[in-house]
Amino acid sequence: MKLFSTQVGRIALASFVCWSGISAGHAGEFEKAYAAALENDAKFQAAKAALASGQQALPLARSSVLPSVNATISDTAVQGTQDYDVAGGASKSNNLDYRAPTQSISLRAPLLNLEGKARVRQANAQVGNAEATFVARKAELVDRLAVAYLQRMLAEDAFLSLHAQVHATVAQRNLMRRRFEQGEGTRTEVAEARANLSLTMAQWADSKDQMTNARETLNALTGLNQPFLVRLGDEFTPPPLVPATLQEWQEKAVAANPDVQARRFLVDAADALIARSNAGHMPRLDLVASVSNSRNESVSSLNQTVNQSAIGLQLNIPIYSGGAVKAAVTQAIAEKAKAEAEWLNEKRSLEVEVSRLFQVIQTGKSKLLAYEDVLDASRTALEGTLKGQASGLRTNADVLEAVRKVFQAQRDLAQARYDHIFQRLRLFNKAGVPADSVVSYIDELLSPQRDTP
């Protein structure tokens, strides 16, 4: 870009170069923010607690098919009287005052428990659902972090752009003042320059507030007071998507998306519930055994100690439960139909969303090129307008409008770049790419692009 002959041209050019020359931060900054968010974000901590709770469904269910052992110790004090008949029709009474200690150990081991087996199967599906839901919450955290992180970068971009625009507008106002003092300008041009500067200053103040709010939002999510996040370099070029076809992305998403997986586990859990409900019609067979020691177990065995062991089989055959089992089966079948419909809806919605994101990203590169062309054209137009003003062919209003278009084009390009990065992140999350891999990928996009030696 050529230097301009006027002072405003030199200041405007310096502002453009200063703002455009800032490069992106060091690789790994987004990953550091992610690591902090994992430890600080309250919603994610709640998801971790929900996972820990959900994982207990399996050991609880297994307890129904494993042996149970119980120990009982009692020591009863007995007081009272004992009346009994004696010869001749008379009766006699004795005072009772003794203790009856008892110790026993009993074992129950299920041999046939179809309801318990179905419960274990259901619990396995519930644990799978809890784990898939946790993975989805982790992806959601990456999504929320990216929104806060990119919004902060965009807010700082906008602030820097308006800051440079203020300098260019001040230079234009000063130039109009000198031209007026030298008899070459008009009061109208001075007023226009002053009004435009006031408007730009107001926009700058709003941008500063937005930048502060964006920083606080990100700090609240990560728990870190992060340093200044700088913008993407002008050389930013998004890499091609891998895989390259929509069908591959949709297949990957259907197979790995955690929300779809969670719905699939709910279908499995509902199917296991049907089997569990049907088990209400089936017999249950248990092995039971016990060992006991008792003394003074009854009045008739005073001063006697009894040691006994017992082992046997116990068969429980349900005959009639008032229709409860049939109703439970019908209810479980309906729950499975509901779970299948919700799973199918989730899968179809996912395919539509992946298709939308894929198309947006595919057209994003040409969109970025168009915004870059707009910026180059607006800079060229400003250079020509400044030269035209120096020769008397363009007015102050023309220059102010040209300056505004340049900085607006810069902000539009920055917005488009950050939107493009976010759409890529959303596609990766929807496709079920692990959160750590997505974070590393975003860090690569945000890091400076250097030529390989």
C-alpha cells in the first residue's frame, strides 16, 4: 500500500498496519482455558456428579443376583411367671427370670432369578446412558467455552479496530480544521469531521464495554484471569475438511454422537425393562442355609443350648398378583416404543444438523475470500478518496465514509473468520470427535500459521 500525501492518509495507513499486524497467540492457549474450565465450570462438575451417581446402578443391580449373608445376635431378658397343674388338681406357679441369647448366620444364594438378570441388563444400559450423557456434557462444555473464547477475541478485534478508526478520524478532523483556518475548507466539513469523531468515540466506548463483558464471561467460565487474547493473523486460511464428503460425516456422527448413543442406551434399558417385568410370571429358586446357636430358646428348653445347621432350596412360584405383572409389561412395551421414537428423532435431527454445518463450512472459504476482497477494495477506495481530496475532487464526507467502510470490512472479516471456526467446532462435536481432539484442533486454527522451512 502506497503512502498518502496527506496527514490523515499517513495516520490511517499506520492504524491499518498496526491493527492488521497483530498475530494470534501461542498455540495451546485454548487448551489451557479448556483445562481450567474442566476444573471450574459448575455445570460440568454437576455432570461429573451425575455420572458418578449413574454408575452405581450396576453394582446395585448385581446385588440381586449375588449371595447375601446376614448375621443376627440377640440377647433377650425374660421375666414372668409359669403356672402349671400338679397332681390332685392343684396348680403351682414359678417365677421366671432368665436370659435367652441367640446367634445365627444365614445365607441366601439365588439359583434362578430371571428378574435379577434382567435388572443387571437394564443397569448396564443405564450406565451406558450415563457415560454417553457425560461425554455429551463434555462436548457441550467445549462448545460453551468456544463461544466465550471466540466472542472475547472478536470483541477485542472490534475494540482494536475502533481504536484505530478513532485515530484516523481525529487526523481527519484536525486536517479539516487546518484547511478551514487556511481558507480552503468550510465550517460544514469541520462540523462533519467533529460529528463523525463523536460517533466513533461513542462506538469505541460501547466496544470497550463489550470487550470487558466478554473477558468477564470467559473468566467466569475458566476461573482464570487470562491475559490479552489477540486476533487471528491476516494469513488465516481454513484447512480442508477431513473426511471430505457429507455422507462420511453423517455416518461418523450417527455412530459416535454421544446424544444419539445415550438415546440408544435408553432403548436398550427399556427392552431390559420388558424382560424384567415379564419375569414377574417366572418362579424363583434360592439356596438357603443357616447356622445358629441359642440358649433358653423357650420355657420348655430352659438351661439347654441348641446348635443347629440347616440347608435347603426355596422355590417361589407366583400365581396371581392382581394383574400387576401384565400392566407392568404393557407399560414397559410403551416405554420402549417411546424410547425408540426419541432415538430416531435424535438421529434424524443430527443428520440434518451435520448436513447444515457441512454446507456452511464448505461455502465458508469462498465467503472468507469475498470478505477479504471487500477489505482490499475498501482500502484501495480509501487511498483513492484521500488522493482525490488532496486534489479537490473528493469531499471530507467521502473520506469519512471511505474510512468507515474500511474498518467495517475489517470487523466483518473477523466476524466471518470466528464464525467459520465455531462452525467447524460444532461439526466436530456433532460427529462425536473426542473433546480433547476438538480442543487441539481449535488451538491449531487459532495459532499463527508459519511457513515450513
